Amino acid sequence: GMKVVKHIKSNAIVVVKDEQTLGIGGGQTNRIDAAHLALRGALKGSVLASDGFFPFDDVVRAAHAAGISAILQPGGSIQDQASIDACDELGLAMVFSGRRHFKH
């Protein structure tokens, strides 16, 4: 997912499964709009990758509702704990890459 998302204009979110890109949401003014675009192609068990951190749990909850099983994001928000708590509550895996790929 990060191999694709780093080439998309920010805010960018990509949904992948089995090495196939299923959804791309890019060039949006906020991460939740990018997520809604990308999640249209989600299948159960897909992975969501983002070029920016999640300061709120809204993307995590939308991802769960769409069948996402894991999230890859850079982390680094002072409010990362909200996303961590939502993932724990919903049973989602989340990995912080420590790398942002913002393109404006």
C-alpha cells in the first residue's frame, strides 16, 4: 500500500489486498474524504495505507465498517492514542511506519 500511496497527491489513502490496489482516494482536503473514496473498493480483509497520520478515530471506524483488517499509517499525531484505542476496540491491526509521504 505504501508503494502506491506515496505517489498519490495528499491527502492520500489506498486500499489493497493480495498485492492488488482496490481503491485510491487522493487529492482531498481532508483524510476522511480520501478514505471514503478509497474504501469504495474495499473487500473484507483489505489493508488501508495512508500518507498522513490520523488525529481522530474517524478513519479507523470507517475502515472497520468497510471490512478493513489492518491499517498502515505514519503516526506522529499528538492524538495517536485515539486511533490506537479505536483499533483495539474494533480488533484492527495498526502499524506506524514513521514515514510521511505528503505530496501537495
